[in-house]
Amino acid sequence: MSDTSAAAAPAVAAALDPLHDLGVRATSEGGEIRVFSATARRLELCLFDERDSTWVEKSVRLQRDEHGVWSGRSPLLTPGRRYSLRAAGPSSPRDDFDRGRHLLDPYARGIAPITAHSYRGVVVDGGFDWGGITKPGTPMADSVIYEAHVKGLTKQLRSVPAQLRGTYAGLAHESTIAYLKDLGVTAVELLPVQAFTSEQRLLKQGLANYWGYNPVGYFAPHTPYASRSARAAGPAAVLTEFKGMVRLLHAAGLEVILDVVYNHTAEEGAGGVPFGFRGLDNATYYRQDHRGRYIDTTGCGNTLDASQPAVQRLVLDSLRYWATELQVDGFRFDLAVTLGRDESGAFRPDHPLLTALAADPALTGVKLIAEPWDTGQGGWQTGGFPAGWSEWNDRYRDGVRDFWLADAAVVAGGGYARSGRGAIANRLAGSSEVFPGTRGPTASVNFVTAHDGFTLADLTTYQAKRNLGNGESNRDGTDNNRSYNFGTEGTTRNEAVLAGRRRAMRNLLGTLLLSAGVPMLLAGDEIGRTQRGNNNAYCHDATVTWLNWNLADWQQDLHDVVRRLLTIRREHAALRPTRYAERGARSAAVEMHWFDGSGEAMTEAAWGSIEDRTLQYYACTRTAAGTSQILLVVHGATTAVEVRLPEQDGVDSYDLLWSSADDGAPPLHLSPAAEVWVEGPTLLVFMASDAYRV
């Protein structure tokens, strides 16, 4: 815990304490519900039978305390019971009360949909036998994250029984787990699994929100991802299936990280349907101006107001629940800058919520990963989060794409490369200029592709997005792809074009998986998955977004490349530093040196050269177990070059571990100062003679 976090924790705890134990809790005589609303004048609890057709009791009027917490009890508020809330309050521009409207409890741990935007809470029994299975506790430096969609990963995976494909149980099936373990990843990062729905606009177009960034509630797993039998049995069975998934993944040593969306809700903007938060306390939950107009920093119509203690409590309670009751290992926060905006709307690294999350004892050891931007003013904050946080590093993504793809496209068109060796060097070494001070390389979650944007294969196939199927006239999705189609747009049978694309994919994957920091691999990139040029396929629950496991030979070869690269990363500690080295320092615990293609130490003038695109990176990590030394050779030009390996203290020879030019190349055992012929864009990794395997 940082000093700042430690100092802030007591103040945050004091502010949030009056809002304790919200939601439904069992009592000796049934159950008690506690709901927050600072602005309501009346709150009622309504109870329903299993078919939602009959009220089983006259509504229970809740009582308000001095902190805006309403509570009430009923002997019928027991597991399996469906319930809703009704609220009445003042009529003002900042409120949206309707006493006849049935509202969802924000803390509902089970959710039953009634219509597309109407829900009942369901009381669930959270009991579960974990069988002694505990969290793997993988250190961040050793983590390899696999970003996946619960449904898309196994919907077409034939080794999974048909009734389980595309479900929590399918993800936890023995064949899925065996695949992940064999590949070499350590964690699955799941696109949103907290209950969500589709936007009204998409439903009218016959589309659906496939990704899940449109939350309904923050305590219940998304029901459609459960198996048919669990869905039929109800929310308690859905919860059990989710926990069973986590247990089986943990038993295999795989961590579970959830993509969470605490920046907005599915109640949308001014024309949205109030189903919960807005009908209970619109003025508190959402950012508004003095006229009651929503301040939108998310691009989704509304923004949860993280400057409000009630919202901070909601986020903290939700995370504690998933981390403790459901044993989740970490969270990736969508549009995380929104969570750090104060009452004025400005982002603050010392925001009470951000520091509370890093300091919360219930979240000790839980991985916190920020998407460090949103759509509001001052929304780009990469490198700006406090200690205890890691961040998606978009500078890494852009720099690596520029070096291997965008520059190649410019050169092919007769221009000059725009990025030199310095840019790729910073990315290989952990982006110390982005995350200065003591945060270290593990603050950087490195990625080349993610769920939004081109897949790896499409990045080398398309110059322009093809999003017409999204219903927005191809306006959605970024145009800043930094891609290169190698002279032909879209699919082709031209062997030279295909060879260039596949080498580029190997270069991108090699850079990603051998860089300092925490690599994140998009599910399917290891098998060359395509979305046919759609770089914003959020609204397609179809084969275009589901992984196709019918692999051509080149796809199996690419899979084997990823598997080999992850083995190299796992076996060589020099590729997984926990802190930054000082450039040129010798005999330190973490050491790195840079050389040009001639094996000479890089000079300031050499760093500034755009024309010369050959670089050698020596990394060394010393621990009590021994010394690990690695040499990466990077050549980012289409021309051939003779590279002279550097003469480095303590290195007697270099052994080639992998080359992007030919993964099946015979082993090379070379002496310092040996010359290596490199043709075209290539990445090579060598082990020094006294490197040890860990």
C-alpha cells in the first residue's frame, strides 16, 4: 500500500461506513433489505411469486435513516423470492421518480428479466463448496493475460459438449482448460460478465450488445452465459455455475480477471428506460449539470458520479463481493478515468475511490488494471494512475504497430519511416517514460490488439475498417488503425502477400510476448482469427465474432509460435523484470544495454536516426537462483543486413531460441562478435551461455 493510499483509507472508510450492508441480508425471521436514496420521499418493497404473476404480500414500506438508507424486513424475503422497489419523490430537473414503476435493487445478487429493460431482483443463497481450492496468486510479472469472450471462445469449439458451448461451464470444460494451459497463458480476462442488456437502438436494428459494456447490475452474473439447465433453474444455479467455472480454472492454476463497467449503466441518456438507479436517486447516481442534463464522459448517454460516496460504496461493495464470494483474481476497469473524476469533473490520481481500491484489505492481492482514458475533457491519462494499479498501455500498442506495420506501409508507398529505434526500444524495455518512478514494468499491460479494433490477422490484411454491418454507415470504430495490408486489401491468394502478412504477425507476437511488462493476448490472435475487417464488432453475436477452430496449416503454425514464445518467456527471468534497469548500468539486479547492428553501443546520434532500423537489446536479471541473460535482435526494414552480435561482459556465446523469419530454423550456437545474416523485417531472441531457466 502506498503512503497516499494508506493516508486516504481511514477518511474514505469513515465517509462510506453509514452505507454499510446494502442489499438483502438473511435474518432469523426472513430477510432485511437496505437501499440508498438521498432524494426519495417514499420507498416500497414489492414481493412476487416465481412466475412474477402474483404479489405474495402487500408492499412493505421502507424506513429512512439520517444517511439516506432505507430498510425493511419481511419473512418472505428468502432465497428464490423475486422482488422490486417503488420510489416516490420530488419533481425536479435532476430527479426521475414514478411511483408506479418497479425498480431493480442496485445490489440485487440475482436478476430476472421481465422485458428488455425491466427486471426483478432475486434473493439467492450464496453458499458454495470451494473444495479447498484457493486463488493461484500469480505474480503480476509472471502473468500472461488472455482477453476472451465467454460465449465467443467456445461457441464453436467441438471438443466442448454442445450443450455447454458458449457458457461458463464451457469455458471451464477440461478441453478448454487444457488448451489454455498448453498455450501458456496464466489468466483469462473476460469481457463483461456482470448482468447487461442491449441498447434500445440495437434492438430496433435487430442487433445485440455482444461485448457486454451496458450494465444492468453489478452483483449478478450475466444469465445468458449460463448453460440451459442453469438458466432454467434460476439465478441461484447461474451463480453456482459461475463459481464452478472459477473453481475449475483455479484448480488448473489459471486466474480469472473480469472486465468491469462502473462508468455508466444501461439506463442510457435522456431517452433511456429507468429501471433502477435513475428511478431511485437520479441526482446522486449520475453526473448532471444544474439543469439536470447528463454529463457524458463515456459516450454511452450517462456517467456514474464517482465523486458521490454512494457510488464509491457501490463500486467497492461490488468488487469485494466478486473478489471474496466469487473468488475473482482481478479486474480491468473500462473507461477508468471516469472513476477518478472529482466533483468538478477533473481527473485526480489521488481520488478517494482509486486510493480506496488500492488500499482495501478485502482487495489485497487483487489485480487492478485501468483502461486509462474516457471520452471526457482530459480523458487520456495513460501513466497517470496511482501505485497499486496497472494500465492498458496504448502507447505500447501504437508504437509496436508503427514500427512493424505503419512504417512499412509508408515505405512501400515511397515515403520514409516515421518512427525510429528509440520508440521500439522503450516498448521492449517496459515503457519507463510512461510509468516513471517506482511503479515498474508491471504497471504496463502491453497489447497490440484487444476486443475493440482489428484482430491481429485483420491488422495485416486491411488498411480500412469494414463496419457497415454495425448499422452506423461505417462511421463507428477508429480510422487510426496503424495497419498494413501488404499491397492487397482483404483476402488474397498471392503467396508473397500472404508471406509478408504472416511474418508481420510473428514479429508483432514476438515483440508482445518478449517485452518487459505484462502481455495481453487477444483470444484468437494465436490462430489468426479474422473479423473480416470489422474493427468494432460489439453488436455481432455471430460467427464473425466467435472463434473458428477449424484451422488451416498456417494457423496451426502461428499457434505453435505463440506457444514457443510463451515457453521462452516463462523460462527466462530476464524477460520478466519487476523493476526498471538503468540504461548502461552494470552488475545491477536488473541490467540492460543497447547495441546497433554492428554490435557497438548505441550513441545519442544513433538513437535519433530514422533510417537505421536495426537494434540489439541485451537484458539481464540476477536473483538468488542465478543469472538470466537474453539478447533480442530487431530489424525493422525490408532490406537485408549483416548483424554483428555484441561482446558483452559475462557472455561466452549466444544460442538462438527463436526467429520470426523461420520458426523451424536449426539451432545456432554463436560466439560474441559473430555475424548473422538477417533478411527482411525480423525479430530474433538469443539466450546467453550462462542464462539459467526458471
